[in-house]
Amino acid sequence: MMLGAVLVLGVTLLALADEPAPEQATQPVVPEHPTYQQILAVFADADRPMRTRDLCQALDLPVVPKNTEGIRSKLKRLVSHGILAETEPGLFTQPHP
């Protein structure tokens, strides 16, 4: 009896695997931390790609390793979410549709 239930479950799973995947959400999810909102506001006003040091200055942060590494980490996270693009190493911009 247990074998029949497993077999039915296996057939059901195979049937679900054959169905096309539902559409993924097209809007990337922006992390909720306020710094991400500030970064995106700077990029919304910027007319050029920016480096981490430029962004620290735009956010009125001292350009020290602690701040640049923190901002770089956040920029890389935004790139991984598809919100920003890194056109060359260390140069970040908003992706163009």
C-alpha cells in the first residue's frame, strides 16, 4: 500500500515538472535598508557611471576604507539583484532597458 502512494506521488511530481514554469516577477526587489534607497537616489540624479569613492562623496560619507568597502558591498548586492550594472570593474551605473 505504501508503494502505491509513493508511485502516485511520483507520477504527480513528474506531471508538475512537465508544466512550464510560471513567469518570474520582472521587478527586482530592492533591499529595505535606508542606505540602498539613498544609493538609488544618487544614481537617479547621476548622469554618468560612478565609482565607490564618488558615491561616498555624494552621500557625504568620509572616504575611508570602512565606508568604501561597505558601499562597494551594497553596490555589488544591487548588481546581483539586477538593479544596477557594473560596466567595468568598480564602475557602477543603472542598466539601460
